Amino acid sequence: MTLLHCQVGNQIFCTPECLCLCTGFVMMKSTWMLVIAVLVVNGASTEGDSEPCARIYTSSSVVPLGSPVTATCIIREDCLVGLGQAVDIEWRLGSELILSSTAANESNRVSRVVLSSFNHTRAALICCIQASSQVVAGVEIRAGYPPETPQNLSCQTNLTYPYTLNCIWDTGQQDTHLPTKYTLHTEIRDLSENRTYEPPPEINHYSIPRTDFGLFSDMNIYVKAKNDLGEATSAQVVLEPVSAAKFDQPIIAKIGVQPKRLGCLKLTWSLSKQQSWMLYLAVNLEVRLKTAGSDQWSDPPIPLSQVKSSKAVVECCRLFHGTRYLAQIRVRYKQSPWSEWSSSKSGVTLETAPTGRLDSWMKVSRNHTSMKLNIQLFWKPSKLFRANGQNLSYVVSQQKSHGERWRMCSTTETFCSFLLSGRVRKVYLSAVNSAGKSPPTEIRVYQPKAQMAIMDVTAVPHDERSFLVQWTADVISDLIGYLLEWKPLLKTDLSHIHFEIVNKSQSSLIITGSFEPYKPYGISVYPRFKDGIGSPQTVNAYLRQKAPSVVPKIQIKKTWESDIEISWDEIPLEQRNGFIKGYKVFYWNENGPIKVVSADAEDRRVILTDLNTVSLYEACMMVSTFGGSLNGSTIYFKIKPFDAVTVVVSVTVVGVGLALLIIFTVLICFSKDKKLKGHFWPVVPDPANSSIKRWSSESTQFTHPSWEEEPNLICLSHLSFLDLTTKLSKEEDDIWFNSSEDTSDLGESICGSPFMPSYSGSNSESVPYATVLLSSSCNGPIPDEPHVYLRSESTQPLLETEGSFTPKCYQNFAIDGMPREQCFFGPCENDIPEIKEDPAIVWDDFPLLRSLAMKEIESD
């Protein structure tokens, strides 16, 4: 038995030597078919005879997909030897049997089949003998579509070595299911030279070498597509290779300014070194600019036509004054593709004075120490503001009554803090650069208002860099708008405070900035009234939340018989990473179940109940935010048994101590021992209803009691002796004597006077009532002149109506025998007083003076 593969081209057949006792089978993989015939050879074969036993004739071996197919199978007579004359032929398409209605056996050697729609891209049509299923012949049929017309043919010249003309095209959207060949055709008009280029199969681009084209010669270029079902030709492209060249990145050499050309920049540029031979070629140029710090380039770019690189200087005007710009350029020749943008180069336009106004936000609070206003002023450029310079500073000033302005603050920041008098109603804000100062922005100073208008504020993340803030407000007639303020809560510097002013019709705003995830921000909404700023509503917000960084340590605070109270410290704000949602404490003993006690975010204590005094307990805490949870470490604790004896002893000791205290207090209250009572309740004489004469030993001996017996001394409240080395002049005496001020308040004593070396201030807790001034040494003989008396500070009122603490001008009334020039208490502001007769003295109003006078009479 011999195994033969009998296939020639797309025909499958049996030779005469093969008594086609062959069993045919088909192996299919994807759209490919392989037909293998197993031939049983009966007898010897003749090598010279290779005619097939049968042939299949079709209308075409490649047909459009879905079109009808007709096939005829013819078997040679000598191939039917041994099989008899009555042979039925059947058809198979791949592994599928074709129904007899579509197959017609014209004779025992000829059969014809018609397929109304061939829906396979590739399949084998087989002719077999029905009785034995022997394969006699077969043919392979392919189906597909004709090629689409190539579209979007474009060519681009590469001006870097090696020079090439690169063409590319679109083959179309539809798969033809058939091998398709593309060819690129070029015609050079000046040379009448035609060339054809054949890229590899299924490739849609080709590079023409530099030897086959001229840079300045027009060319016709088109593409042909061809397969077994037809061909298609693209539209022709006519181009000059140099006009299809994509230039290298140009170079900006420098950027400068011209004197007195405000708002203009001068750019000096050139082509790349490899393309410097195009020095006199006129190209088209585009320039794009952006300010330093901006992300947006000017759109559209500034076009410049027919610029020669030999005169590679261009000027861009109508720019902001004193502003740093970044510039880029790109070039092309005629309609060639644009080059890539050049590297950026920066330059600064000429400066002028700033223009426009500044948006401001003033926070006013009262300073209770200095009775002035604390001012925090913030500002930012408005949409119409132009700095017109690089080094910008700001000046806050106050206008004086005579028209000049007093500078209160000068800074390069966008905020300033200062104190301001409550009478000031306006301040002025100006921007300053090296060229001048902007017109001042007037800012009105309003007193703080307690009026509320904002009812509710919410702030939620809008995207990765912004918050959506929404609020509701009461309908108030003098409400003119709102002010939004936001700041990071972990940074206290005023430079991190931002604000935005919105009108009355808005109730929401998207605020954008350099917000960080897991960091808290405070967002406040202030109502703006015609006469000031009202009280705000503030809300905290996180852009994104996660679990806290730490879990607080559990501390045992109190214990009871079977309960325990535990507490913990608050998590620092910088470690929360979100809003604390709550706490959970898990605790369990060795054999018992796990129990859970929850606490709100505001509570930081829980009580664990029904604990066993015998078991050892374990506990741990879990703290949660809206972004996650974190578990803490485990602690161990045990409840001590309740000791009743210790409690009874403690209560007894406390009770005995309290009883002794009560007994001691009662004994002191009802004791008749004046010494003992004097140590707890000293006797203080009342100067208002006393005199030195009446301060006897009985009334004063217990004022400062002692445990030892001492002689009863007669004590004045205070007696000071000062040596007067000089005698006051008559002029000074007259000034004091003729003071017209009220003498009901005798003022400060000389002990508390700021003119004395031992001055102790007005707050001294002095007891002295009067001071006696002598004109001689305190150890010498008593002088003939009367003494001078000054009233001192006292914790007891002298008269019923005490004046203010401020010292006033006083005078003594003349006492019998006393010269008038010594009757004085202190200096007055009057120059030379009039001398009037002494009024009648009511001695009952001056008990001390009366007692001194009586003592002098007795001495006489």
C-alpha cells in the first residue's frame, strides 16, 4: 500500500494506476484546506502514464465573495474498470455534502454542480464516487473583493542625510481577503522620466532615493493596487520636492528689545546647520508666546510670511509692558509640513508704571489693648490689572488731613498687617515698579459687623485640584455679594490665605489651587453688605481622605467593681488624614467573645462594663475616617477585687478629720480670748469715725496681737519724720495756699509720691493715714513752728465721698498760732492766688487736725 498526495495546482485527481479505492478526508484549519487521498495501488504502475482519472472545470478559481460558482467533474472511462458502469457521483464543499438538487449527473462519468452563493474566502470543491466515497478530483476556490482605490497619498522630503522622498497612502478600510500588490509610479515633468516602485506585499509606504528626484522639479506621483479580481489607481499628486520638505527645528539665537518700543520684542533666529544652504530661501514663519509661569501658549500663533533666513530678525508687538515672555518659532516652505517648534527663549518687554485696580479683602478686628483696629489686608490682581514690570511691590497708605499720605505698609507680598485708628475710614493701595506707581485703589474701612446672612456652607472635592463650594443665604435688602476665603489649616502664615469675590446671584463656586490630598482646609463664606462684612460660616474640607497615621494610646482613667473607664488623647490635626468618623474599642478575655464599644468623634472615653475580676483582658482601638481605618496596639489589663475594709477605713478617717475641723471652728467663734480671736480677725480702726485722741490703748492693743505680753502702746496709724533742709519760698507757699480745687480728697501721701526716692506706686497696699513733716531732726527739740501734715494712701476711706486716685491740689486751714506760709499740702497750677480771709472751720469734718490742735494746746 502506497500513500500518495495527488494534487497539481488547484486540481486534485487520481492517476490510472490508482484504482481509486481511496478514502478521502479533509483537514481544515482556518480557511485553508488540505485534501489527502489514500490510494491503494493494485498492480504495477506505469511511470510514463500520469493522466488524471478525473478533472473539475469551474467558471473561475477566484470569485467575488458571495457570487455563484459552477463546476463540472469528468471521469475517464479507464478509471471505472472494476467499478461497473452504474456509478453515482457526489460533491462536497470542504466537509459539507452538497445536496443532490444542486448536482446533476449528466452520465456515469460526468457531473455538474451549481453553487448559488460562494460565502467562503477559501474552500476545496471535491468530486467523489458515492458508493465507496472515493475521491476522484477536487479544486480549490478562493473568494474576496477587488482592491479599494488608495487614498490620502502624501509625500514628504527628508532634508537630513540621506535625502529621500517618503510617500505613504491609505489602503482602505475593507479587507480584500486576497493578496494585493501596490506599485508607486512617478513622472518627472522636466525630464519626462517615469519610474515604478514596488514595495513588499501589504506595505503602504515607500522611500524614493535622492537620485530619482530633483528638489526643485515638479513630479506626478500616484499609486496602483492590483489583485486577482481587479486593480485601482489613486489620484495623482503634483509636488515640488522642496515644497514637501519638513525643515529641522529652527534656532532662536536671542530675544531683545528696542529703545522706546513699548510692548515689543525682537527675535533673532536661524535655520539648522544642516539646512544653512537654504539661506536665501523665503519661508513662512509662526511665532508663539506665553508669559512666564503660564501654561497656555498664544492661540493662534503669530504668522509671518516670506521671511528670508538671511535677514532672520522678526519683531512681535502689542505685548504687555514689563512682562517676561517665552517664545518659540517654526518654519515651512510654501505648503510643506511645519517643522517642530524650536526650543524656548525668554525676554522682557520695556517697563511702564502698573495700571488697573487690585481686588482686596480687609479683615478688621478690635484691639482691646490699644483701642485701635487690627487690620489684615489681602489683595490680588484684578482681570484688568497689569503689573508692567518685574520687581513689583505694594504700598498701603493713609491720607492725612493736609492731603499728604502716610505710608503704613510697604511689601512685596500680597498681604499686610497693621494697626489703624478707629477714626480712619479709608486706606489706599498702590502697586509700584521701577517705572512708577499705579493709581491708588481706595479701600474703605468698615467696623466689624455681627450680622449673619449665610445659613449653610458645604465643600466637596470637584476634581484632583479643586473644591465645589455651595452655600445658602437669607434674603437681605442690603446684601451685595459674598466673599470666599480658604486656607490650609496646618499653615498659619498669611501668605497661604486666598480669597475670591462673587456677586449676589451666585450660590456656588469652584475654587482651584495647589490643594494637597489628606490635608485639611478651612473654607469660609462672608456676606458683603453695603456698610461692611458680616459674620462668616466656615467649613473644613479634605480633597481626599485616608486612614489616620496614628491611633491614640488607650489610658485607664477610672475603675469600679466590674467596670473600667478608658480614655485617649485627641489625634493631632496633621495626622488625621481626614474627618474622624468614630472610635471602636475591642476587648476580650481569654475565653470570652470579643466585645465592641463605639464612641463618636467628639467623645474620647468609653466605659467597659461587666468585667470579670479574675480574667486578664486585652483591648485595642480602631479609629476611622471617611477614607479608611487603622487599628492600634493591644493593651492588657485586669480588674482588682473590691476591698471593702479599705473603703471603710478611708471613710472613717475623712469623717473624723471633718468633725475635728468643725469643733475647732466653733471653739474659735465662741472664745472670749481676745488674743486668740485677734490672730484670726484683727481689729482695724475706722479712721472716718475716729481721732488720734480716741485711739486709746483699749481700742488698739489687739490690732497687732502677740502671743507674748507686751506693754500697751498708743500707736498712730503711721508717722513719718522728714528733715526739711530748705524752707519753701513764699511764692510756693502762696501757690499752694490759694489753690481753688476741692480739698475733700487729700491725694497721695508723700510716701507714695513719684517725686520721692522710695516711691512704690499707687497700688501699694499702705495703711498709713497721715504723715507729719517736721522742720528739724526727729531727735532734736520740738520746734516752735507748727507741723505740716500730709494725707497718705489708706485702705480705709477718710471721708464719705472719696474722689479719684489722681492727686489734686490741697491746702491746710490756719490753726491758731500757725503761720499761714506753712499751711500747704502740695503745689497748684495757679500762678499767684488771691489772699482771702479764712472761712470758718468745721473741726468735726477733720478729726485728725482737731486732735493735733488739741494736743498742741495741752502742750502749751
